[in-house]
Amino acid sequence: MTIRLTFAIVAVALAPACGKSPAPAAAPAAAAAAKATAEGAAAPAATTETAGAPAAPAVNANGVPSAVGPVATVNGRDIPPERFNAEFERLVGRSTKVPPDRLRRIATNVLNRLIDQELREQAIRNENITLTDSEFEDAWKEFTARFHKGDGPFDQAALNAELERSHLTLAQMREQVRQQRLGAKLVQKLGKVEVSEVDAKAYYDNNPSAWVETASRDLRPILVRVAADASPDAQHKAELKAEEASAALKKGQDFEQVARQFSEGPLPPLHLTRASAEPELGPVAFQLKVGEVSKPIKTRWGWYVLRLIEKNEERTRPYSECRDEIRAQLTTRRGYTEERRILIELRKKAEVVEKLPF
């Protein structure tokens, strides 16, 4: 069973330029510049730094210098400053003023995550854990499933928004998913994540309310749209149109055809409970018989006509139905716990030198 873990993978980005403090120009240079200006010639460039002087590190909006050398060494391997700077800048922002004590805590947390990441990557190499192309494609498909609108097409705009929010390129996002799956395989190899039948059944018995499904209704809707603040005449016309649609359905006309004729076409099915967001629809839906068509119902969106497709009464799901769901949930939970334990053990055995820049 695949363990779904989310590891803190830090984006590789940001190479801030180093600021340099200009040194005062020598008096002869200033005199030469004045003479050249008076004669209409171009003034020589002013000296901006003392020869051989080291450049000062870049400073962010909070007055904190960026790291210019390794921020830690883990078992002889350096963690480069770019990784620390990118994550620290992402967290504190470019213009927000953060109290000094909180800046220190943020920097320490960032460094600890980078050290954990390095320990994890070293353990993956030491354990010879790899990912096949097929395993990666499965992981990527699972990750990008969230960017599909139901059964519809892939939502590229949603993925782009996630990349922008995370400050990642597509290549970096793919590498993040790869590292997550490699980390999950590491936990599977070194940890104890298997869930026994006894454990799963005990969890089911100890959480009875989790398996209760409330009563619900599945319906096919037709919506004759009209703005809530539309004129009384417009509201009346929309209501008459909805009444025509209801009458046509009650006469047995094809639902899809009626929906196209009286609204913008068939809408997705509705799944309503008594606590659903549309309070006008629920009471009517729970009074309908299967196959029955409602009278027009006024809502803030316009006039609805509903046909009841299925009645679902309140019930408690049996263990046989929940078993796989419980095992997956407990396996994931144990995966998080085991990952933390493994990292603690790795750190105890590791040689770690921290080098925070402030």
C-alpha cells in the first residue's frame, strides 16, 4: 500500500545580488572630474569600492543578511546558501517587517527542515532506494488529479496558480513529487507502517460516529436564471418559464431536451442534505418521491425545478465497506509518525554543523 507523505522540499531559487558600499572619491579624482566637466569632456568614473575589499552580503527588507556560504554541513555534505535564502525569503517576504526574535525562529525552522531533507536524501542513497519511470508517473498522476474538475479536462490554470503560490517551476514541482515518493519508500523500508486487521477493526469500533452517513437526496435540476434584484416583471417571466419546464417534465418529456429548452442546458446532479447550502431546495427535495418533479422553487440564483433520482436514508456504513479506507488512513498516519522517528534517529547518528548567517 502506498504511503502518502508530504515532505518539506525547499524550492531552489533566488540568487540575491550583493550590495557594495561606495568608498569616498579621492580629492584628485574629484578635481579631475570638475576640470573635465568644465572643458566639456566626459568625467572619469568615480571609484566605488576599495580595491580588494570583500563585498558586503545582501540584506533583505528586515535588515537580515543573506547567507553567502553553506548554512550547515551534514555528514560532510554542505547545504548551499541558495536553498536557505530562497525559503527564508519566501516565508518572511520582501517588505514585511518581522520582529527579530521571530526572524531567528523562522531561520532555525528553515535550517532544520533543510537538514532533515539532506538526511533523508542521504538515507535514500544509502538504502539504494530508487523510483522507476512508471512509479514516478503514477505519483505525478496522483498529484495532478487535484487539478481536474471532476471528470472534466485538466485545469492548467489551477496548476499554474499552484506553481506561482509555491514559487516553483514545473520541473521543480516534478522533482518535489519524486522526492516525496522516494521518501515514502524510505519509510516503508525502515519504518513499521503496516496496519493489522485487529488495528483497523478497533479503530472502526472506537469511532462509531465517523461511519454515519446522513440522509440525502440526489436530484437532476433545471435552473431558469434571474438576478435576485431583477424587476418584478423579469421575476414573473422567469417563474412562468420554470412552470412550463415543470409541466413538460410531468408530462414525460425528455429531461435533457427540456433543460436545453428552458435553461442553459443540463446542470450537474445535485446531492442535498438537510443542512445543504441552499435552504430553499432541501425541504422540497426531501418531500419528493423518486421520479417526482417539483414545482418551481425561488432561490437567489433564479427558479429551480427538481426531479428526484435517489433517496439515501441515514445509515451507518458497515466495517466491510470502511475497511480499506481505514487501513489507508491509519497507514498514512503511521507513515508520518515513522518518518519523524526515522529522521530523529538519523540526526542522532549524523555529524551536523549548523552555520546560521545571523
